[in-house]
Amino acid sequence: MNVLHIDCSPRPESHSRYLSVAIVQKLLEVSPAASITRRDLGADPLPHATADYATTLSSLATLAAPVKGSLDHAEALIHEVEAADVIVMGTPMHNLTVPSVLKAWIDQVLRAGRTFKSTPAGKVGMLRDRPVFIGIASGGVFSGERANQPDFLTPYLSVVLGSIGLKTLQFLFVQATAFLDGDQATLARGKRLRRST
Ligand SMILES: Cc1cc2nc3c(=O)[nH]c(=O)nc-3n(C[C@H](O)[C@H](O)[C@H](O)COP(=O)(O)O)c2cc1C
């Protein structure tokens, strides 16, 4: 089993990293020989879409004759997804939705004719479905009875990942982290977990 482990927090010690590591550890308990591919978008952010990349994506004609080299980076990221049997993602909520580093990854991975087909009825995924576990950390509360803000993160990710064929999503939350972040013991526990993987 190959696990693609993606983290998005800019913080080296973080709740969403703690969650994603805990999920990976559970998978390793089930499948100890699993290989892990790391994509740390928080520590190594991707560049935003370049002029060449945007020009290539601007029409079906330019997609058929891409600017030389403009898709190389995106291809590498798509190959990571294709090679994965399971994807584990840890992400913070930033201003009610995904952080910009995850949006930059999405902008490279979604491409007409490569990861989805554009049809009159909408996008149809071209990738094989596989389980995607998404650990989300938020300073406030966005789900359940005590929610005090809208959630543009989980519906957005569901539509975006679903549009390329990834429909088996499992969301796990740690909310109200603003009340935990004075507690160094919580973050230290995550640090110990991460060191052991
Ligand atoms: C730029 C920025 C925007 C944020 N926006 C929100 C938000 O809209 N809602 C919320 O509940 N928390 C928000 N937070 C708080 C983070 O979600 C919270 O600190 C979370 O624990 C971050 O994840 P991490 O611990 O994995 O870094 C924001 C934090 C930052 C840095």
C-alpha cells in the first residue's frame, strides 16, 4: 500500500499535522509494510500558477499544444496522486476554507483532459477513486450545534476532489484549537507522534 501524506499547515508543530500523523499511524498498524510519500505543502509551498501554466490551461487548443515545460510540475504532483492507494491530508482552516498552499496544489492537480473531462453536465473525474482521509484543524467551530462560522472548506474539497474522481472522503476534525494552543502538552504529544513515524 502506498500512502500519499500531505500536510498544509505552515506551523511545524500543529493540530492538523498531529491529526494526519495519527491517521498515517493507524494505516501503518493495518499495513506495516506501507510506503509513505510525503508532500509537505506547509514547509515547501508550491508556486502559484505561472504565466506559462495559465496560458496552457486557458483553452482546449492550448491544452493540446502546451507551452513547453509548463505542465512538468503539475505532472509530478498528479503522478503522486495516481501512485497512491490512500491519501492522507492534514489541513488548517484559513478564513473559512483551505489554506492557499492547498489551493495552489489543487490548481496544479485539476486539469481538463488529464484529471477530469469537461462535459455539458459538468466535470467527470478521470482518476481512480481511493480513500482520502482529511484531518482539519480550526481555531473556532465550524460544524455541529456550536458552529459559529460557515464551512466553505469541506464542501469545497468534496466538490474539487470529487471532480477528479476522488469521492471516498473521510473528514476528521479538531476544532476550537484556539482554546488548546496555550497547552504545550497537546503540541508536544503531536511532536512525539511525528518523530515515531
Ligand atoms: C491566516 C489564518 C486564517 C485563519 N482562519 C480561521 C478561520 O476562518 N476559522 C477558524 O476557525 N480558524 C481560523 N484560523 C485558525 C486556525 O484554523 C487554527 O489555528 C488551526 O489550529 C490551524 O491549524 P494548525 O494547528 O494545523 O496550524 C486561521 C488561522 C490563520 C493563520
